[in-house]
Amino acid sequence: MTLGSPGSADQHTATQRARTALAGLMSSVGSLGLAAAATAPALLAAIDQHAAAVRDSLQADLRPLSAIALAGYVEGIRDAAREHGWRMPEGHIDFAAGDWVLTRLLAVCSLAQGLPTRA
């Protein structure tokens, strides 16, 4: 999908959709997972390592992270994980259990928290 120039209506709509998707992720696992990480140094370290890998994957050293890039990344991770039988945990989640996909999603939530509130 090709977006219009920065500031265009298409860009604004895509950004709003991406922010909505990231807010949904934050609501489903991010808030609780990042709160758990605040009291579990090993989980926090794993999230930080995953966040660095996400930044590398999105070439964040060359251009700023955006809601659109992060939401697209989440969609790709979820699609690939589902193809391999992964499902989003339901009920009580043991965030420290070492689930790679869940830790990666928490890393995206952590990165999304650092995005500017307006794009």
C-alpha cells in the first residue's frame, strides 16, 4: 500500500488505524505485561533485547519509528505465529514464562509508548 505524502489524509487515516491497533495490543497484553516487567528484571531485560531487535528490523537507526511501522510489524508477527499454531494467551498470563511471541509483542508495546502522541 502506498501512502500519500506526510500530512495527507491517507497518511493521517493510516496513522490513526495503526494507533488504534497498538492501543488494542496495549489493552490486551501490554499494560499488564509491562507492569509485570517492572518487577521482574529478567522479563524487563528480555523485553529490552526484543525491542532492540524490533528497532533493528525496522531500521529505526535510519528513520524514526512510527505507529504505522510498529502496527505493521505486529501484524506480521501475529500472522507468522498463527501459521505455526500460536494463539494469544487467555486468562491469567505468566509473562515471565518466556513465550517468544508474547515477549516480542511486549517489546512493541514498550516502543509504542515512546512514540510522539501526534504524527
